[in-house]
Amino acid sequence: MALILNIETSTTVCSVCLSMNGELLGIKESSEEKSHAKKLTIFIDDLLKDRGYNFDNIDAVAISKGPGSYTGLRIGVSTAKGFCFAKNIPLIAVNTLQAMANGIINKIHSDELKIEHFKESILVPMIDARRMDVYSAFFNPKGVFVRDVKAEIIEEDSYTDVLNKKKMFFFGDGSEKIHDIIKHKNAFFIENVNPSSKDMLKLSEQAYKNKDFEDVAYFEPFYLKDFVATVPKKNIFK
């Protein structure tokens, strides 16, 4: 049995959970902006203590690798790598958008969410990529990629070729930017969906069983877009 620490910091959400054999043991998370550096290690420590474990009990650390926020990903990956180095345990990387899709699938299977004709639909998780861009990917109802991750600007005729054939369900904070752009009859939006470490469980467990581990020394987050440093407005004219 593998005890896995799952870490999600790709967006404003700071989320940590423990899983055993793909089942949730406990979770701590916050949606407070810019809280990752302040809360991540505290959440991990509190979660382990609450469940009666310590760092020596962890068999692997799974990190949500992106795409997403540059700063959030750096904090999450640095923390995960630190634990893996210190305890000589495997590092697992989970695609953030795939985890989001799995979260929706889990809600449907548990009847928490009801979607008609779900088996013929396409799931489209989206993460806000600043400006008019979003990070997105397509998944089938089993959570398998049917189109790779892209950073793209959504226009009125985006996805028309797919929408003419199938229902598409958009979710995530990136989908909020396109809600008023895509008006096709087969376009549907699921509100209030954010990345969460609990949606990583099945993926991290499968990766552990398959020994699909990352090189701790050389692993980097999946940024997708180059980081662009910005100058705070109050400093522009200094």
C-alpha cells in the first residue's frame, strides 16, 4: 500500500491531500490568493499530524505539474522535490488539466454532477493564462487526452468543427473568460471548478504502480508559456 502526498499549487488554490491506494485520507486547501509560500508546508505538516503520520511514512510525492501560474508551480515543485531529496522517495508529476477532467468524471460517477449524453461529450478544462489566453486540452469521458494541451486565444468560431458534432463541457477559471464568446448550442459551462489535490489521486496512484517517476534533480514544471516578469504599476514611472 502506497501513502502518497499530493500537492496542487498551479493556480490560486493551495491544496494538499494524502491518499492510500487511490483513496482520500485527508485534505487541506485554501483559495486565498498568494498563499502558497505561507501555507503549503503548514498544510502538509498539519495534515500528516491529523492523520497520525510523519514524513517517514510517505512513499511518494505527487505534484500537479501544470500548466498554470509560474510562481505557484515553482513553489509546489520546489517543495515536492525537497521532500523527495530529503527522504529519497519518488516524485510523480500529474498534468493539471487531466486532473481537473478526472475531478469532473468522479463527480459524475458519484452522481454529484449530472450531465446528459456524457458518454458522447468532450471535456475541456481551462486555466486562465493571463490576458486573453487560456491553457486548455480535450479529454474523452474516460479522462484520456483527445487533444494535447495548448495555450490559445479563444474566438467566436473556436472549436466549431467539434461543437458541430459533439457536446463540449468547459470548466475551470479560464472558461469564465469565454462564456460570452462561444455561443454554440453544444457548448456548456460547469461553474466553480478549480484544481484540487483530491482530483490527482487516481492518476498519482496509477503512476506509482507503473513506476512512472520523474528525475528529481532535473524535473521542471510544465509552464507551456515563457515566464514574463512585469513591473508593478506603482513603480512604472520611477
